[in-house]
Amino acid sequence: MPAPQKFIVDPEQFVSSLRTAIEAGGLEADHLSVAAPVEQYRDRLDIKDRHEVTVTDGHLLTSWRVASLQELFRGNEEPPPDIDKYPEDYVPLFWFVEKHVVAMAHLADVPTDAQFEEWYSNLRRRPDGRSLAPFHDYLWQVAALLLGIYPLSRAQFEGLFGALARSPSTWRMGYSSRNYVQYLRRNFG
């Protein structure tokens, strides 16, 4: 019998404000993602307030207000020492973030590897730091939903986003390269 997965989607583990929002919106809890507003006719993200997260189950939408990422941290568990190797228990967390990147890879302004590296690193070091760009705000919202769904400590979050920051760094071949997104699109898109 396989070992039970560490990170599963369990509405009982959701932060209460997220659970309330999805129940009020009538969303199915097992397929949640961030719905990003896009400027009409421009193929660019149009996030007015990153604290107002639009959550979807693929059919319905609801709004979830998040004051800060730091208030969503839960527990004091440490990440595994091999987190850079995407350990099996953590694959659902990496996938959760990177599937959102793939979903936005069609936009006119696909971020560079250097930008992804900076944004992931910034989220790791200063989760509630200032906005750097609309795509950074989108990643902030994705991080909020991740933390709302899965009970992660600050250390686990930092480990996860540290590993995510090193991934585009691995693919980078100059300041303007976009190999990270191409890799994700080719393998998961």
C-alpha cells in the first residue's frame, strides 16, 4: 500500500476565510485556482488590487480578500533538505504554482527567466513586499491560494519558493531568455 500523500486538498484544512468564500460562491473545493483578470484586447494581466483574489473551480468565480501572506502561515514544520530536487511529497505544491505560470504563458508579455527568479526570490524573502509587476501580483495571489489550501509553515514556504527561484535560474541563458516558461509549456502545457 502506498504511503499517504502529505499534501492533499482537504477543505477542512483550508483557512477559514477561504472556506467561507468558496462555500458562499458554491465552488467545488478540489479544483481551485486563481482567475487572473486580463486587459481586454491587450493580453496583459490587469490586477488592480492583489489582495482581492478571484478564485475559480473552472466554472464559478468567487472573491477572497487576503490581507497578507504572512497571516496564512501555519505551523512550524521545516522543509525537507532535498527540496531543490522537488521531493515527491512536495510535487503537488510545485505543480500548484507552476500550473498557474503555464496558464498565463499565452500572454503578450511573457516574463523572462530573470524576472521569475526575482519574483520567486522576492516572495520567499519578503512575502508581503511591494508590488514589482502585474505578474508578480498574480504570483502573490497564487501563493495566497496555495497557503489558503495547504497548511504550510513560513519555513516550508521559503523552501518552496527558494527552490522555485532556482528553477528559472537553471534555465536562464541571458537576461532576456524565456526558457523556464518554454520548459513548463513543453512539459506541462
